[in-house]
Amino acid sequence: MKESLDFIYKEQKELSNFGGITALLGWDQMTYMPPKGKEDRAEQLSLISRLVHERVTSETIYQHIKKLLEVQSSLTEKDRIVVKKLFHDVEKARKIPSAFVEKMAKTTSLAYTVWQEAREKDKFSLFKPHLENIIELEKQYCDYVKLPGHPYNSLLDDYEEGMTVDVLRKEFTVLRKQLVEVLQKITASKMYEKQHPVRLTFDAVQQKQLCDILLSRLNLPLDRARLDVSTHPFTTSLGDDDVRFTTNYEREGFLFSFFSTMHEAGHALYELGILKGEYKDTVISDAPSLGIHESQSRFWENMIARSKPFWMYFTSVFQRITPDVCRDMDFENWYQSVNQVMPSLIRVEADELTYCLHVILRFELELDLLDEKITVAELPGCWNQKITDFLGIRPKTDRDGVLQDMHWSGGEFGYFPTYAIGTIYASQLFMQFSKEHQTSQDEISQGNFTEILHWLSKHVYQYGSLMTADEIIKRTCGEGLNSKVFIKYLKEKYNPLYNI
């Protein structure tokens, strides 16, 4: 028994190190890698992906896990938990051939650089053959894993364990209808007719100063994390004390860098605070789902950074850093400005109300592609029609439409729904936190977020993967995924803002 335990913990430690190496290569590719390095980087990532997969699926580790399962009654609680989770992950991984993993890694690494070029040139035809190859690989993956129900369940399970197409179709159908209804009421209001886009402009130096102040108020330890710049903001963990996250100071959109920094900082805080201790370098010291991960970023970005008390504090910060730009902005102006409902073509620039409609659009298109209801060649047109139906606006370019996200270039089908799941979870967590800490608004208005961090650590961070996302939300909020809570939150916030 001791030999098997020693082996599985040694393997998890080394696999964790491989994960850090892979994350570093990916971070470099999306930040500072020279463009012509793409071929070598694809080979490097492909090699590591194959080596990791071979280690995870080896007969040796599988036999050690099976031995431990046979004597699990003799194991400590910690060892039982680790073995059970590891068995689940290894069983699933063993369904996938190593050659397939290597091929997928190489295909997506090359596709990412082509996506960048296609986006810059606004030329979908460049990316089209790569996306077609990726979709075929996704179908093969579904055939290998073969979870019950719709093939897409096998993709979704990688990001949100236990979630299914049937559940999401039901939840998203209701959510889409309610979001459109709220949006229509707002766009029909007199307040909406009178509003104008906020025209404040901050240079890159000012944006960076504001983001640095934001991170200092969050007490994000910059000896364990760093902020850089990338085309598409993201967060990745290279190790327990090395989390990288990015923003973009050149993107158009009101305060894009400020809110994207807050969003990614939410991810970074979770990565830095997630369960370690005796579970360090095991499958338990990880997020149980991307939905939970996204709940942390959406919680900070929307429920906190778009709240009235937040701007009671940050109004003076903006006046100090950008006095000429913000001379006439009081906190009421700021609160109304950062919460303007204004349908956008770009998901990452979408307002809080319409954001999930962007996610539902992508979910429906992914299903249609896998079900062969549409082809990749038809994708730009289908995208444009759906966003017109959802939001009443239509892209003039593919850069503002089907080419705006990097996710499909990385083969991340099944990922997008977690953004909506996380947004709903965030509203549930915020409602529960507000019930338990009724003085929290006073603390936020003073730029003090300590109580929030302590609460999230106790109710989310500390669990790691000891439970599923659904179990964490049920334990903390008394119920699982419930979009009605999110709609209630939106109505309570936006009805007064638009006098409806």
C-alpha cells in the first residue's frame, strides 16, 4: 500500500510540474514570443502534451490506483479522496490515444497563430481550414470519451464536470428569454433614449496606474503573481506561487483594461488561494470546474467593481490619476456610466446585462457545428444572424464577429458555457455574501475588500476539488445553479437605473 501511495503522489507532483511548464510555454506564446517561433512552439507543446498523457494513462499508475481502491477502507480520508479523484481522471484520460493528444496539441498551437493573423487581417478564410480540422478532432474526442447523452457532453465535462446539454438547454432557454425581456424594457425607456456612450479616454500610462492601484487595494501579492499584456486577457498558473494574468491597454471600449484587470485578478486570487496544504501537488488542489473559476472573476468584475460603494471610493482615485479627464465625474456619474446597457458586438466588452447572450450564442453555434447543422463556411453568416436576433446589431467585419475569440483556435469547445454558469454562480455567491455581511458596502466604499476575500476563501477557495462545483454552491448558497437569482439581481440593479 505504501509503495502505491508513494508512487501516485510522486507522479502527481511531476505532472504538476509538467503543467507549469506547459502553462509557461502557453503564456509566452500569448505575450512575448516572436511570431516566427510558432512552428517550434507547436512542436514543444505537442511533445509535452504527449508525454503528460502517456504518464497519466500508463498501465503502471493505473495498476497502483486499482490496488489502492481495493484497500481504500484502510486509507486515510485524505488518501481516499485523492485516489477516488485520480481514478476518475485517469479512467477518462485512458480513453484518449496519445497520438490523438499530440495531434490536437500541434493542430491548436498552429491554429492559434493563424487565428491571430486572420483576426488582424479580418480574413476568416485563413482560419477556416484550421477550424475545420479542429472540429473533426473534437468529434473524434467525443467518440473516444462517449459520455451518455449528446456528444457535446463529453466536451462540456472537461470544463464543468457533471453538466449536460439537456440541463444547459433548459437553463439557457429560460435565461435568454428573460434577458431579452429585460433588455427590451430598458431600450424602450426614456433613460435609454437619453444616454450617450461615455467618451472618456485614458492613455496607456494612466490605465496602468489605475490597474496597479486596483491590484494594491485587492492585496494581490505581486511577489506571487504578475500582470502583463496580451491580445486577449487571460490568467494561467505556473505554480503555487507563480500566477500570470494579462490585460490590454489598446483595446477600444470604456475602461476595458480596468475591468479586464479586475476580472483576471479574480481568477488570480482564486489560483493563489485555492486549497493546498496536505493536498498540494495533487488533483484536489485545483478548481472543480471552470464555472466556479469564472464565478470568481465575474463576482469581482460585476458585483463589486460595478457597484455604487466601489465607485464611492474609486471616484477620488480616478480624479487623482486623470484630473483633466474626470473633472466632472462624481460617483453617481461613474456608477451610471459603468452600468450603461449598450448592446455590443464584442463579448469581452459587453455590458453586464447582455454578456450571457453572447455566451448562449456561442453555445448554440458549437452544438450546430457538432451536429453538422451548419458548416464552418456558413459560420460567419450564422454568427451574424444570431447576434442580430439577440441584440439587434450586426457585425460589419469578421474581426468583430466570428474571429473575436481565441477559444476555438485552442480546441476549447465546451468552454464558453462556463462563462454563463460562472456569472450565475457569482450572483448566487454575492447574494449569500450580502446576507451574511450587511455592513460590507461600507467597507467597499472605503476601498477595503478584506472581508470579501476572507469569505470567498472560506466558502470557495478552501474546497479545491474536494467537491464538485454544484456541491460547493449548494453548501454555500443552499441550492445549485439557479439563473432566477441572476435575473433578480439584474432587475434590482437596472430597474432603478433606467426608471422601469
